[in-house]
Amino acid sequence: MFSLLNVFRFVAFLEGLSYILLLGIAVPIKYLANDPQYVKLLGMPHGILFIAYIALAFTLKPEQSWSKSTFYKILVASIIPFGTFYIDKQYLKQA
């Protein structure tokens, strides 16, 4: 079933994965091998997923009745590596 929460969980997973790939593979290759190709390849999809994650979080806040603290944790998780996976486990899976 395609609920908005399930879409958010899927986007959160992809955003987290793209962030890890960007920071863990593409950026080191850019600076160690002087090859910016992978950053260009992964940068745009990650940016789109990041914006989708934030937009969906704002859309779901009233529906899920998240407190300010929970909502801020969900937003901050998008800029911390592996943060979206933690949010999925702690807040989204049980909702």
C-alpha cells in the first residue's frame, strides 16, 4: 500500500544511501584521484532526494503528530550520515 509514510520511508532510505555513497565514495575519488565525475553523477540525485525528504517531513508532521523535538530530529538526521536509517528505525517503522 502506498501511504505517504511509506513513500517517506523509501525516500529516507534512498536519501541516506545517496549521502553515504556521495561522502564515502564520490568525494574521496574526487580529491584522491582528481576525478569529479562521481560527484557530478551522485550530487544531483542526492540533492533532489534531500529536498523530497524535507518536503515530505513537513507534509507528514501534522498527520503523524510529531512533537517539535521529534520533528527537529527528523530534519537534522538528513544532514548526518546514517541519520535517516536511525530515524526510520526509531520513529517511522513503528508509526
